[in-house]
Amino acid sequence: MITHEKERPMRRTRVRKRMVAATLTFAALFLAGSHPSWVDAQARAAVVLFSVLKTPVLGDVPRLLTPEPEVTDTDIGGSPAYVYAPGGASGGDVAETYPAIVFINGTTPEGRELPAVRSLAEGLARSGFVVFVPDLVGLREDEISPDTVSAAKSAVRAAADHPKTRGEKISLVGASTGATLALLVAKDPVAGDRVSSVRGLAPFTDIRTALSLATTGHHRAEDGRLLPYESDPFLSYAIARSLLAALPPGEDRDVLAAQLSGVDRSAPDPLADLRRRPTIDLGPEARSAVRFLANEDPRRVDGLYRALPQKVRSDLEALSPLAGEGSIEVPVELATAPRDKYFPPSESSAAARLAPDTHVTVTEALEHAEPGFELGELGAFVALDAFVIRSLHEAADGTRGEKRGRE
């Protein structure tokens, strides 16, 4: 779920661009004087941020100073994918390896073609990484399922065995639902052994929280209190598609999926028709799903969830990093906005229950999964820049750690 930055008046944009340049210059000078080992990470961060922000002049800097990445349209672990390699990679020793990143997108019809995704991958490649961008099953249809999780694990294993990364571990970077998938991959005892770190923007970590937010606009705090939280209506659409996809194959699922497919994904209330739909013609499994989606009372969520078929609940919990046993042993770095459009910051901070080495940045410089800030938010941008620096430092150094010895 990557959102596009809102258009702003030209004068404010020009000021913001100067602010970005000044901030990155200051950060680079500070790091050069106090932490020389981090200068490379700041340089990488500048390339990535300039590429993503697409600002005139500054946006041209990476293209002027770094070689054009080589982009390959291929298959990674069974998923169609783009592979972005540093410029000139194919002309050197084919045995040479690079620090590697698998970028896992959120739900969006554009998938790996989304301009923001291509800009990010290009910026990462220009800064010295091999970047894998797979189109995982379901994400371009606005739904996630256990098949999506399996595809993510397969993509990571395949990326770790790629000729340009063989023997190196993989750093995972995810946006929104993609960050959730990255956490699930890192938690897996097999695929997670190929992962060096996880970096993500605004994930959900508890599927029950996502379900409650999508249907009732509330979530439960750690102390049990029900808290209101206004999420973008698209969350309801994506959650409904994922819940209905978990129903057993058959006529009921096909009828409900067809009804939801006729709803505009940007509708102000994607669940309105389902709430009004009679359930007398449905079997008990489909009926329980419709009742859950139609409910708007947060006090009834737990009971309606328990009424869902066991297989549906199992499939949903397979999408929840906090569900089940296991933990994440690698560093986790997350960033989110204080009022993210989908998930409260507590969903990011809850990752600490799963991964002891977790750091969460809450900054107003984010608009869900893209940078977006106004004049006067210099401190917010500094926090975002620091997040990117730490992420790229770990991705560059962590993937060069323990060799797997596979040839």
C-alpha cells in the first residue's frame, strides 16, 4: 500500500528541496567528523532519498554521479520480478557479489511497475545494492494469503542463491503489508536463516488488530482498552478480499468475491453492500465471514472471530507475525507516521515482542510508506534520514557477515 505524495505549491516545494539538501549535507559533515565508518551509509542514504523524492536538480544528482542500474525482468522463486544491479555489474567478474536487498511491496495493482517502487529500487542499486523486486501472488489483486507468505519465502531463498549474491545473506525491505511479510519471512526457521536484517515502513503485526480496524475503526490496547483509530477505507477493502479468499473454494466464496470485486477500491465504505447483504442463501462458513465483515461494534469482534471456521482463522493467523511461536533473531528497524493512514504506531512497536533487537522511528516525515513532509518539519526529516542511514549501514555490512558456503 504505497501512497503517492500529495502535490504542494511550487514555492513550498522549492524550500523543502533546499531543506533536504542542507540536512543531508549537515548529516554527512557531522558523520565524517565523528563516525567515519558511517560516511558511506550517509552517502548511500543521500542517493536513495534523492532518487525517491524526485526533486529537480537534486533528483538528477544520483543519475549524474552513479552508473545507470542494469534491470532484468526474470523469475525469482516462482514470482515474476525485476532485479536491479549496480551499473556495469555484468561487465565484471560474474563471481563478484553485492550486498542484496529483497524489496517486498504492499498491495497495489501496479506491483513492481509502481513508479515509487521503481525509483526506490533504482536508488538502492545506484548506491551499490542488488535489489530484487518480486510480484508476490495476491498483492496486485489487493489481497494476501498464506500463498503470498510462501511466495515471499521462496523469493528470499532464490535471491540468496542468485549469482550476484550467492553466499551472502539478504536484507529485507518492506512497505506496509510488505513489511509485515518481511517479518513473517524473517520469523520462518528456514527462510529466516537467509536473512540478515529487516527494514520496513508501517506494518501491521497482529492480524486481529487489522481486522478490527478495518471493520469497526477501533483497536485494543495492551491494557485491554478499546481505542478509536480512523484508517483509510481501503484497509476495509483489502482485509475483506483477504478474508473471503480464506473461505473454502465453492459457490459461496465465488459469489461474495464477485460482489466485492464490483466495489471501487477507493470507495468511502467498501463494506457497505456486504453489510446490507442477506445471508440466508449462504452456507454457515460464508455466513460467519459476512457477519464478521458487517459488524461495526468493536466489543463483538472477538466473538465473531471465534465463530469463523478454524481453517479461515488458521489462514488469517498465518499472516500475523505475532501469532504462533518463534522469534526473529536479526535486527529489525521500522518507521511509521504518528497518525499513519492504516495502522497505529503501536503495531510497529509491538514487533519488539517478536524481535528483541527492534528499533522503531515515529516521524511526521512519512506519509504511510513514502516520504512526505512540510516546511518546519526539519526534525522529522532528520529522524527519517537517520532511519535510512541505519538501514543501509546494516544492509551493507550485515549481508557481508557470515558466509553460507554454498556454491
